Amino acid sequence: MGSTSPDSFRVMTEGRTLETMDRNQAFREAHQGAVLLHQGDQYLVDSMDIHHGIIRVSKTEVDYYTRPLKSIEITVRKVIETKTLHDIPIIFGDVEVTEQYYAYKIIRGDTLLGVEALDLPTLTFATRALWFSPPEGTREVIQAEGSDPDGGLHGSEHAFIAMMPLYVLCDRWDIGGVSLPVHPETARPVVFVYDGYEGGIGLSEKAYYLFEEISAHALQLVQECPCKTGCPACIFSPKCGNDNQPLDKRATVTILKSLCITNESGHLNGTIPFLPAPKVSDD
């Protein structure tokens, strides 16, 4: 990791340790001002000592929750393997990820109560990722439909990550992702999906080899969801550091279709064995 804070943090209240967190989880869930859940109880984070790895909390009962916001930068360090899917390069390799938790939102139900700034060091780590760009001309097609290409790129990232746990033994919180309208190293729109751990733990690698199956299931998930513009059951993500903005369901379908074999009616040919499309919860 790139920061000078400890690798683990102890969450403490009244002189006893409630739990221990790694640095990423601590920055995400237990920054100062956060409402932390532990064994069904609420705790308010009073302070975070990033030099000694101590988080002090006090028990509370509040009717709001907190959600962190973060920015992500990703740099390609080495291409390990490339394959082509319907003329689209799918790439697997080594990357360096820099995450910055810069603020958190205070929310009651669906009401935003406020946004508070955070002053935390960046988290920089080397890991492994897969990445891809939509076919040339996709942006123009989406714009001609009156949809948002950036929202489609973002939605494709969310849907792909949502389906990964069905094929890779992981939780979606183990996976990171970022979609960029233009990546400086590719000069094209790109979606990265990366292991959320130093050095990588094989998640994105397995997803690389199962890319077509996961993409097809992601398309099935979004197409079969009855919502009109996107919802937590399809393209919204409970872990999105950009507050699920921008997202565009129609553009997401267009991009995911470009990754899958479809017939003239735009439906999957049925060559891929599907699992039932689940509803994705906010839990």
C-alpha cells in the first residue's frame, strides 16, 4: 500500500477491542464520523488515529447512515494476456490502483442530510485486473439513441461485478472497478475490474477466462429487470464510490450486447448456459 498508515486498525470502545479491520475496510467503513454496525449495534466513529491504527467509537442509536465517496486512478503496469471476443480485445494484467476516500454522505432513508469532507491519505496498491473497451462506434450509437455513453460504461462495470460472485468464489466487496470515458493509456473508453487486494488473489484472472459467460449473465440481469431506468436489482451498486452517477440502463444494455453473441432480434443465441438471474440486494 502506498500510504504510511498501519496495515490493520483496531476498533475500540471503552478500552476494549470490538474488531480488527484492514486499512481499506477501515477507510471505507470506520472513518471519523461514520456510523459503524457491529453485531447489530450502531457505533459512531469518534476518532481515527491513522498513525497508530486505533479507531475509537461510542455506542449510539441514530436514524441515518453514512456512505463514503472515493475517486480511483488506475495505471497499467504489465499486460499478461490478451484475447479477442467478437473483435473486442479483453486484457488481463498487472495494474496499480490509487483510491482516495475524500468525503462521506449522511443519509436518512432517501434523504441526503449532508456531505462531510474527509482528510485521509491515498491507498495505493499493486494488483491484477481485466479490462476492455466497447467496440469502435459504440459511443455514437448510444448518443444517437438519446442515451448516455458514460452511464452505460458505468452500468456495464456494475452489472459485470454483480455477476462475478456467481462464477468466482468471492464477495462483490472483494472486487474493485472503475469505468473511464477516456483512459490516458488507451485513449479510449475503458472498464477495469480489479482484485481489491495487494498482489491480486486470482479473482479478475478467473473472470478473464470466464468473461463471455459473466458478460452474458450481466446482460440477462439488466434486460430482465422490470425497472425502466436502473435500480439496485440491476445496475445500481451498494459499494459505488461515485454515488451511482452516472448510470444509464439503455446504454448499459447496448454495451453488454456488444460483448455477447446475439441473434437478429437482439437476444442471446442460447449458446451459454445461464443461471437464474438473481435480484441484487443493497445488503
